[in-house]
Amino acid sequence: MNGDNFYEWFNTILPLLNENAVIVMDNASYYSVKKDPCPVISWKKADIINWLEIKGEVVDHTKVKSQLLERGQVF
């Protein structure tokens, strides 16, 4: 199992469950995979800019990473 497979399976099975169903999960890493992760300080500046522009932001390329990351926190 991996994050993509779990995501597809979960979205397939979820609508079939009763409204009062209880879902019990352990700490498997693939449960917490983010489909659209937000940028973090370890990202390259170009990747942060690209992520922001994909989200429709107009980006000042002269800003430093910390300033760009502040912009990313609104999403």
C-alpha cells in the first residue's frame, strides 16, 4: 500500500459507509500523505515560486524564501 493507492481506495469506500460508521486507523505513513503539500523552508526558492504561481499568485522574484513562505501560508 502507498499513499496514492490508499487515497483512491478510501475515496471509493467512503461513500459506501453508513453515516454513523466508525473508521479506525493505525499510524501507517501512507494515511498522512499530502496530495498538495505546502512549501517549507527546505524547498528551493524556485519551487516555492512555482507553487505560488500555480495557485494564481503574482510573485515578486526578488523576495527571499522566508517572505515567499509567508505568502504560501494563506492557502
